[in-house]
Amino acid sequence: FSLQQDVIAGFLYAILILVVFHPVVDLIDNFNLTYKYAPLIIIISGKAGEMTAVEKVEEQLAGLRIARRCTPSKEPTYLLDIDTSTAAQPGSKRLVAVSCSSQSIRLYDRETLQFLREYQGQPGQLHGVRFAHKCDSVVFSACSQGVVKCWDVRSATQQPVQVFSGYPSNVFISFDVSCSDLIVCAGTEKDEDDTFLVFWDARGITDCASATKEPLGVYSESHNDDITKICFHPIEPNLVVSGSTDGLVNVFDINKDNEDDALISTCNSDSTVSSLGWSGEDYKQVYCTTHDEGFCWWDMAQLDTEEPITLLHVLDVRESVCAENHGLHYLVGGLYHEKAGKLFLIGGTSTGNIHLISCGTDGLSLVGTLRGGHSATVRSFCWSPTDESLLTGGEDAQLLLWKPGAVERSLTKKASLKISSSVQKRVRVHNTSLKSRKK
């Protein structure tokens, strides 16, 4: 054979062995291959076995295991929202804040999940909890009584250091803080014909204890029903996206002078928005999930082009993702894995299993299922890109920390907690009948 024929023959033998038969080394003699072909086979085999960056991340997510489990509180409560501090100050301890259906905010140590303190007796139902991005000690929460409160966790008092008050008819059910910590925005329930996005100046929050701040202004024309979610852009403090039960997902540039100019884009989810966020390179994509378990994904980078902005629209994720025999009952929300450049959804079952779902423009696929943690519906989660760990909270009152390949070190025995009927009546339980899908 010529050299060219040798190479071709070796390549064909390699393909045959890799696809049809067993390990390479065992079969070299069986096919009477000369050893000059073996290096080629081994090289090809090595390339075939390499994992892409996305595949490695998916494997890592599927390999999350319980590292810590908090000690359950005496009063059973739903864990509705979770956020972690960013350790912005050198040597500062990372904290976890959890808003509960018992109208309280609980603080934990991020690594040990040791309970630290609780802000109790907040009037009205709490809707969300957020740490300031540039100050580890400041935590915010919105309340249905029409205020957003801010606490300094270094203070021993139960009193907030700042109260952002809305207008008399406001009932806040969503809020967020800009990445620069300069602006706070809250969304209201519909009152008669009015629905508001309310904005405040958040500067100097720790310099005027117990002071009350009045709104900078409102947006009132872009939604016509309850504003269920608000999310500021992770790196552009002037951009914010809002979602509503009117099915609309609106992107605003709040640097503009008025609401009409500020509205950059309006996307229709064809349902009622339950969660939303930013994804993609430079976070130029927006996604949302809906109360009937739908998923929408848009590319804002295509707004000024002829290309369609819709990347994917799934009416019912439960029907498109086969989660083995355990099913998929609900979606909790999404997380964007910046290192992999990949968007994932988190969903689960009523028995506490957590499903991790990969998002692609060609559809959704199940990455893995986390079992053995929760015993009831998971209501909240928080992803930490620093150590690639996941915090989850559920209707079983459990707060869990998941890490890749971890072995649970907590001595706390897993509890299967039942929520009392008195608590359940105070909470809007996550189910698919909350809002019917708009036709």
C-alpha cells in the first residue's frame, strides 16, 4: 500500500472498531491490524471520548449532592424566596436570606446553614428577598402592605434602617434592586384599572435609620394586570424586565425620560408570568416561565435586525420533557450558567424531586434529577457561580445546600414536615390552576 492507502485503511478500521466492537486494544490482534495503525485508532478514540464544556457542566449539575441541611424551625413554614450575599467586603462572611410564609425573614450562614437570626412579625405577606450587591450587610424585602423594607444585619434591632413607601393603594407582589444598588423597583397588584412599577432612589440607605423614602416615580401604562416578577439586568443598571399576569414581558431602559421612550421591547408569553431572568452572552436574552408551566425565550440582540427574536416557545414543559417515571409537575425558574454559556430550568415534583433541564434553540432536555432532599414541592432556589452550588427551599420548610459530589455532613435527620392548614390558607400554593392559559 501507499502511505495514503495506509492512512485510509487505518481510518476505516478505527471507525469500525469504535462504532461496532469492543475496546481497541483487545481487537487489534483479532483483525490482524499492524501496530502502525494503532496510534491512529487511539487518537481518534481519545477525540471521540472528550466532553465539551457544556457536557461537563451538565454532568456536574447532575452530580449535585446534599452538602448541608438546615435545622428545621419549630414553626413549619414555606420557604418562598432565597438570596445570598456576594461577600463584597474582604473577609466578610457569606449569608443566606430566606423569606417565609410566616411573614418573617431568616438569615443563615452560607457554608454551614447555621441559623443566625430572624426578622419576625412583618405586616402583610412578603414577596421576595434580596441582598444589596455592594454591601453584604444590607437585605431588602417587599411587602403586600405597600412598602419595601431594608435591614442592616449588623444591627441588633428588629427595625428596618430604611422603608420605601408606595402610594396608598399599592400592594407589592414583586421587586428587585439594580446591580448598582442605586434603584429599587416594586410591582403592584392590579387595583381597579391601575397597575404600577414603582421606583425609588436607594442611595444612602444606611445613613438615615428608620427614614421613609417616597417614590421617584412610576410606570403605569405598560401592564394592565398584576406585575408578578421584576428583574434588573445583571451588569447594566439601567435595564429592567417585568412580567405580568397579562402575559407581557416588558424590557425598559430607565435612563429614558418617560415610560414610552423607556419601553424597549414587549414580548408576549401567551400566559401569566411566574418567573423571568436574563441569559446569554452579555445577558442580551430574556426568558420567562408561566403559571401553567410554559417557557419563553427571546433574544434582545435581534431587536434591530430582520431576524426573529423568539429563540424558543414551549407551551407546556411537562409535555416536552420526559423526566423518567417521576414526571415533571412544575417549574420553579431558570439559571444562566455563565461559564458554560448555557441556560437551565429548574422544576420538580410534588414529592420533592428536583429536575434540571437544559435549554437549547432546538428544544429542552432533562439533564438530571436531584433526589433524597426535599419531601414536598420546591418553591425557591439560588445558584452560586462562585462554588457552583445550589440552595433550595421548599414547602417542607427545609433549606438545602447542594454541591458537586458532596457527602452530607449535617447530623440533622431528614424530616417530612406537614404544613398546618392555618399556614396553608395564608399562602398562594403553586399549582397549574392559578391562572388559565390565555387563548
